[in-house]
Amino acid sequence: MKIPEPRGPVSSGVLGLLSGRPGAEPAAQAHLHELVTAQMRDIGDIIEDDDLQLALFCLYELHYGGLDGVDDLWEWNPGLLGIRQLLEAPFEKALRSAAHRCAPQTSLPPAETLSSDDVAAILFELAARDSGPSVSRFIARKASVEHLREFLIHKSMYQLKEADPHTWAIPRLAGRAKAALVEIQADEYGGGRPDRMHSAMFARTMRGLGLEDQFGAYVDAVPAISLASVNMMSLFGLNRRLRGAIAGHLAIYEMTSSRPNQLYGQGFRRLGFGAEVTAYFDEHVEADAVHEQIAGRDLAGGLVEAQPDLLADVLFGATAVLAIDGRLSSLVTDAWDNGRSSLGTAVPAGL
């Protein structure tokens, strides 16, 4: 990914550190550690803090495709991992607080008594209660081409590497849950056909609207909440202790995907875009209707059957999705309803 523009002292410090050689600047690394520690004392809402979300996003990207010109040895640098953990702790705390507001309304039976079908039913009930502002309905009924481009830019921060954060969980699961995740991921990666990978299909959609399809091309344009949505997946996927959360995340993601993607496809067709552009959305209408059953019953449900103590984390992952994506939807629809861009100040050319 290209190096983004810093959004404050912490992201500036992280990017400055990454521009050098690992281990060559111990004083700079120590200074950054102190800076982050100081920032954490006065932290407000980390979920919508541009500086801290960008810093965390860049640190996570070291574990994916990397950053342009940054030495790969930074990925497992102990000092840098320590800085990442300083950022992760308040982020996870904020996610748990936000997720708590979307938790099941009634008390649940003991996890040891729940079958995989019971777990799936709980997750489906959570998905059915998701009634926040709807970007998909806006797009289906009244979005302009400019709105569609903004929508794709927000989504590109995950969709151009779709499935990768969830793949971290494969070696951390076993049995039924592991098999279910591999089955879902095989579809996400195109069943062995590069052109059918969902990330490749989304890239074609972006090109169809005249947008850059390189991952991170629009990192400077998206607000903190868009970065937080992706950082949440990386937090869950990269920490083994949160394997239940990434399972719950994927389950609710699949359960709340099919109908919105149907509406997205309708909106793009309403504005004259053809099958090459809508194929990504049309694929998800069919695929996610199957994936939601596998993810709910076999992945999340199978995991809880095997390890009942992970139920709380499965629900945490699921409710965190509803909370954070709800906030992102509110930001986008509020901007559009009031005739504003939902992007940041660095608006891409042509929008």
C-alpha cells in the first residue's frame, strides 16, 4: 500500500519510524512509545480518532501486503509490536463498550447447554434486529453516480483484500469450525480462479466507475470510522485469544450481507451499469445466502459446541460488527441526506 499522509502526531511518528531501518533508531522508537503512552491518557473516542486509527491501520498492514518502501523486517519488530499493543488495548475496550449496546436483550442459557443450532439462532436474531440507517436502501432508490463512487471508496479499504483478516483464524481453529471457515474462504478466494476472487471482482467494479483499484489508493480520503471497521477485523484475526470474536464477526457479516448486496446491485443497474460492474454484488446475493448458514451453524456454532467458553467472544465479535458498521452507515447517510460528501478532506479527483 502507498504511504498515507499522517493525521496527527502518532501516525506521523509511526510512519517516520517505518521510513528507517529496523533497530537503527532506538531513540526514535522509545520516543514514539512515550508519545503513544501520553496520548492514551487523554484519549477520547478512539474509534473515530483519525490519528490513532490510521496509525493502527498502518501497523496492521505490515502483516498483509506491507507498505511501499517499508522494510519487511518491521513486521515482527518487538518495539513496534509493543506500540501496536498500546493502541489495541483502548481500541478493544471501546469496541466492547460499543458492542455491549447491541448485545442480546434477554439472558442466555449456559453456553455448555447450547447446540450449534442454538448459537446460530442467537446470531440470526441479532442480525434481524439490525435496523439502523441503510446505505443499501439509499443506493437502491436515490444514489447518484457520485454517491456510488464514495460508497466504493469506503468499502475498498476492506473489499480489495476481502477475506484476508478472517483467514488468520484458520490455523487457530479445529474440527468442524475449521472446516467451515475453509469452505467459506475457498469461495471468497474464487475457488482457485483468480478472476473470481471477490477482491478481484470488486476491483472490476471500481474500474467500472473510473476509480483506482489498487489497495489503499484512497486511504487518505476515508474517515476514521472506515479504518476502524477494518482495524476491528485485524484485531480479531491477529490475536489468537480473540478467535471467537473473528468467528462471530464473519458469521454476522454473512448474515447481514445478502439483502444489502441485492439492493446495491439494483442501485447500480438503476444508473445504467451492467453485469461487469454489478457481478460483485450479484455474486454475494447467492454466495452469502449459503455462507450465512455455514458461518452461523458450523463455524460459530461448531466453535461454541467445542469450546463453550468462547461464546462471549463470538457474541462480542458479532455485536461489534453491528455497532461499528451502524456508526459508519449513520455517518454516510447523514452526509448524503444533507448534501455533503461522506469522505474526508482529501477527496479523490473526479468526485
